[in-house]
Amino acid sequence: MAVCIAVIAKENYPLYIRSIPTENELKFHYTVHTSLDVVEEKISAVGKALVDQRELYLGLLYPTEDYKVYGYVTNSKVKFVIVVDSSNTALRDNEIRSMFRKLHNSYTDVMCNPFYNPGDPIQSKAFDNMVSAMMVQVC
Amino acid sequence: MDQGPGTVSGGGFISLSENEQRCYSDLYTLCQADSSEKLAASKVRELFRASQLPADTLHQVTELCGAKRLGYFGTGQFYVALKLLAAAQSGFPVRLESIKSEMPLPRFVGMKNDAEVLRYPNHSQNTESQGHQLGKPPMTIARPSLDRNSLKRTESLGDKQEPRSPPPSPLRSPPNSPSSLSYQDKPLSYCYRKQWNSTEHLTASCESKHPSRPLLQQQVSSPSNYGSKSSLAHSSVTQALSVERRAEGSADNHDDPWRITEEQRDYYTMQFKSLQPDLSSLISGSVAKNFFTKSKLSIPELSHIWELSDVDCDGALTLPEFCAAFHLIVARKNGYSLPEKLPQTLQPAFLQIDAVSPKTKRDGVFLGSYSELVPSCQEREPAHSEQWEAINELPTTREPLIVFEDESGTAPQEINTVESTHPPLSDKSTPKQEPRIDSCMSAFSPKRNPSFKDTSAEHTPLENTPAAKTDPPPELEHQVKSRTRQRSYSSTSIDDAMKKVEEPPTPPPRPQKTHSRASSLDLNTIFQQSSQGFKGGWLPPPALPPRPLAAQIPHFVSNTETPSQQKPVRKLNFADFSKFSEEEENAAKNEVQGQLGKAAGSSEESSPLKKDILPAQPPLKPIRRKYRPESQNLDSQEPTLPLPPPSSSSAPGTKPHPPLQKQSSRQKRAIQTAIRKNKEANAVLARLNSELQQQFKEAHLDRIALEAQLDQLRPVSYL
């Protein structure tokens, strides 16, 4: 379903980024990068005191003609960005949410690994498998 | 074992280069059957055969080196033989003369690995069995692991030496498949020891067919940087052999490299115990990370292994998970590529069913060795291996745990640190331990238990720790306190602790109950301090002879009242003061006098002063009472008491007064020091309070944040 999935660290550098059409990867990298601005805007909209009440799922960040970009941010300011093909209209909001939830769970599993240093690129095979499962459905 | 240059009984002194020396000593150790100088003939024969020299050459070599004559291979003979083999392989005639010169190292078929070993040609693709290849990667990987585990293994396994009886016979086993060979490799290599690996391969190849002998040989040659570990190697070798023999006993699992044998399981359990004495508890991620990092596998591989083995993804390893992880590491070290998915035989559920309690005897042995080492760990000797350093790190990891987990528990900690030298606290700590022990036993956690094990240095079994805790010498008192502190999760124990702990610091507040008046408080505390047992608003002991004071008071009062007449007063003062100087007894009285003196000297308005003084000194009630009649008497005696000017009154007063004033000043000083002490105590407690409040706030904020995250992570039914 997803065309590109990215995990961005707190300092706004990618921990993990993968896209399906591998030939046009740069375009997706750029898209994710620009979406970060929107993410920052959304999370700064809520006041500092309400940080706990801030919704983790940010929803549609911005649509283009080709695809839509969804965002999700964790409490530790790690951002997940999913780029979905616009032609895939069957995708509902809750499905996106479930994808983000799965991403978040896999990410916490990666964090649980004591050999993983926060800030390192994610190289976990389990994480890769999960992401592939999410992306393969695009076909 | 003589590692020096080989001396040959028949051929004089031959010099060996450093490489040669190392290599030969390795080979020597590998061929060593027992602690005697003689080498196992069979092994030597195999070694020679592996050199791929024709049989008659070998005979020649044997003859020349003197073994034939002696009937066995000693050190010298062996070295000479090796050198002769090298000579033969390089094409030189097998003569003693030829070995006098510099020679390349003898080549044994199947050697490879390592820069040093590069001399040995790679005959991997030869007729040798597939197991040969499997042997290769372990060597590369196993090589660096020498130092890491040598120390570790030595102590724990040193006592497991068994005589290294000729291995070939009992170890014959039919299977020839590569997996079987590698399987044999695997259980044996879990010692993480190169020498051990080599021995194991040695024996493994002994029992398998000849083609695998090169496997043996390559293992034999690889530990060329043996160094001083030969003795350790020997012990480990014997132990490994025994282990391997036992491992081979279970002959049903040869085909599954992912199956853990009993032997391995016991070993893993022992290792688990060394990290975490409670077998049913968890090993935390950081502890496991340190431990597994010692295996010298790369971090991504270790990360992958962790992913595979930590099935519940909680960042900690249970015993089955730990066994699985360990097994995967062993497999990886033996050359198996890591699977993508955890094999079924390594699943925790599977392993849990298979769980066998470790043999008590071995437990005793290991624990014994462990307990020997732990005191050294406690002393933080860096000489010990990193395993103990991991344990050493635990105290440091405990500190943040204390702050984070148990904010109320830190109160006793800090109070304890403040009053750490307080004698009654040692008594209190022991009763504290009981509730702590209970709470600890019931609610085990990985964080608590490692520190638990860590601080109970002398007592490895968990059951002994209560006893240990009750017997700690005073120097362990602090550790005990910190340990028990960490466990105090139950509110009751915390309350007990708080109450018990707070008893020592409470004396300062006590006077407050008794007196609300500020100025009298000082006197009160002084009285209490002096009398040590006063409770409540005590009046000064009635033993105070009030008369002199009363006499003085009325004198002053009357002085103030009648300022006009001075001289007679002066005389009177003299007279009165003499009385005072004789009768000065009570410090409080003197202090009162001092105060009165001050009051009188400070201003000439005595009536307000009188009133101030009197109400300000309720403890002086008896004095006052006596004062009145005295004053009346005095007044009657001297109708006019001219108030001398303050200076004059104080001037004559100074002479008889010095002793009184000294006392009063002493009293003042005492009061002041008492005040200071109380203020300091107050400040300390106030600081403590603020710090605790801060910690509490932080913990509360953390809790809120975590709860919020938890809410977020909970599946949201959203449509």
C-alpha cells in the first residue's frame, strides 16, 4: 500500500527510508524531506504544556497529484512518514493509522534491542520484514 | 611445558624463530595427552600424517628426532620433528643438519586462516570432508576470542579438569555428514576458547574419519599466539574433551545444529546464573549486551541474534531466551549463518519444556568458583575479566534505578547517607531488611536482582542472602541499605523505613512541641540538652537558688526605678553581687542574670524591660516568684535604689560579674552553638525535602508521560 516509508530521527535525519519503485528513490527522499516541515509545523502548533495530549497520528500532511503523505510522530520526536500512491483511493484513514501503529510497535521492538544505539540507522531484519509487508501490497 | 627453544637430546641445540616457537608450542599442547612431557603418540602420528609426507620420511623424522630411541615424544623431540617435517616439505633432506637453518613452518594439510597461518597452504578443496570447511570459519572467528574468555573460563572451569584419556576410542561416531561434524564442533566450541576449539576439533576429527584430520590439523595450528595460556589451555582442553565426550553421549541430535544438548544447556544455565542468580528472572538488556559483546561478533550480528532470541521483545532475556541467544552465538562462531527466523528448537516454549535443572554438583562447583571471584569483583580488580566488570557496573546502574523507580525509597537513602555513621542506623537497617527481603523475594525484577546478587558478594545462592544481609559488617551496611532501599516498593516497608529512619533526625522538632515561644525555645533546648530527657515545657530545676538572682533582679529593677540614688545602690550592688558571686550555681540563672544585666545595661527604662524580661522567661517562674518577695524585701530594705547609670552599674558590676558573666557568656555560647546546630539540621532537612520534592515531581511527570504514551499506543478504535 505504501510507496515509501521513512523513519526520521528526532534530529531530523533519516533512520530508515525505503521506497518501492527503487529507481525514483531520490524523489521520495525529497518528498519526505519536505514533509518534515509540515510535521514540525503540526507538532509545534500544540503548546508545550499539552505535549502529552498531542495526537501522535498527524494525518495527511500534504497531498500532491501523485501521492499523499501521512505523518506520525512519537513522544520522543521520532517521525514516521508514509507516502501513499494517490491512485490507491481505497486506503482509509484507519488503515493508515494501523500502519503507523505497526511501524511504531516495530520501532519499539528495535529500540528494545540492547545492541541498537538510538540514532543508528535501523538495520533490524524484523523491521525490514514488517515494512516490506506493508509496501508489498502496492504491487 | 617448555616453550623455549627446543633442545634435542640427539642433535644439540636448535633455535626456533618466534613463529616457529609459537606454532610448535601450540602443536605440542594439542598433542599433549596428559600433564607429563610425553606426547600422545597417536596424535603425533596423525599430525605427521597430515603433513602429507610419505611414510618412510615420517619414520625418518621420528628416528632422527630421537623419539624412537626414547620411545616417546618429549618437547625437544617434538620440536625437532616438526622442524624436520618442515624441512622435508620444503624439499630438504631429512637430516639434523638441515634443521639448523631457518626453515618455513611445517605444513599440515588443511591449514588456513589468519595472517600467521597463511603459511599453511589452503587445501580446503581437497579430498577432505566437508567438515573441514566448516572448521575454517570457526577458526577465524574463534581466534580473537582467546583473551576474552581465557580468564573467565579458567576460573570457572579450572576445577573441571579431567584426565585426558586417549580420546579416539570413546569418541568414535559414525555420522559423516557435515552437519554432524559441525554439530560436534558447535557444542565443543561454546567455551569460546581457541585452544578449546582446537582440541575439540582434534578430538572430533579423531573420532570421525581420516579426511577430517586436516580439520584437526588446522585447528591445531591456528592457536599460534598461544602465549602463556598453555596451562589454561590444558585445563580447558581437558575440560572440553570431557565435555565433548559427554556431548557425544547424546547421539540423537546430530542432525540438528539448532538443537541444544544437555551439556550446552547446562553451560548456558551456568552462564545465566553468573549474570543473574535467579533462574526464573530476566537478564536485562545492558547486562546481556556486555556479555554477548565479549563473543566478539559484530554488532549487527549480535543485534540480529538478539532480535531472534528475544521473542517477547521486552529488552530482557529469560533463561530460554538466553540459551537460544547463546546457542545462536555459538553457531555463528562455528560458521553457521544466522537464520532469518528462530528455529523451532530454539523457541523459548520449546526450550522451557526441555528445561532441566542444572546438576547440583556442577552448581556447587561453579558457584564455589564464582564466589571466590565475586569478592574480587567487589574489590573491583580490573585484572579480572570483563565479565566481572559487567557485574561491577551494576552498582552504577543501580543509582539511576533508585532515583527512577523508588522516589520514596530515596528518602531513606539520603537520610541514611546523611546519618550514615549514625550508630543506631545499623540496627535499623537490619530490621529494615526483613520487609525488604520479603518484598524483594516476591517481586523479583531484573534490575533489582543483579544488584542484589552484586552486593551480596559472599553469598551466591539467593537463599543465603537474607542471612547475608543480616550479618553484614558495618562496611557493607551502606550497600545493604542501598540494596534494601531499592527493594522497598511496598508502601509498608517504605513507611517503616521512613519512620525508623526519621527517628534519629527528629530530636530537633521535639522542642517545638513543647514551646511555641521563640525566645524561650533556645533556653528550652539548652535545658533539654543539658538534662537529656526533658520533655515538654520544663521549667528549670527548682534547685536553682533563686535568691541571688532575685536579689539581683530587684536590685536592677529598683535601680531602674530609682535612678536618682546611685551611690548607695552601688554599694548595694556590691553587696548584692558578692552574694551572687558566692551563690552562682545555675547556668540558666546566670544566663538570666546575663540577660538581665544586658537588659539593664542596654537601656535605662527598666520597667518595660522588667516586664519584657519576665514574660520572656517563663522558665524562670520560680525565680520570678521568689523575686517578688525578694524584691519586696529588698524594696523594703532599701527604699531607694538609685539607678546607677548603666555604665556605673555595669562598672562595679563588672568585677564581681566576670565570673557570672563568663558563665552567662558560656551559656550564651552554648545556646548559640545549639542554635547553629539546629539551624544546620533544619537546613539539611529542608534541602532534603526540596530535593525529594523535586524527584517526586520528576517521577510524576515521567509517569504522566508514560501513561500518555501508553494511551496513545493502545489500539484506538477509530472509524
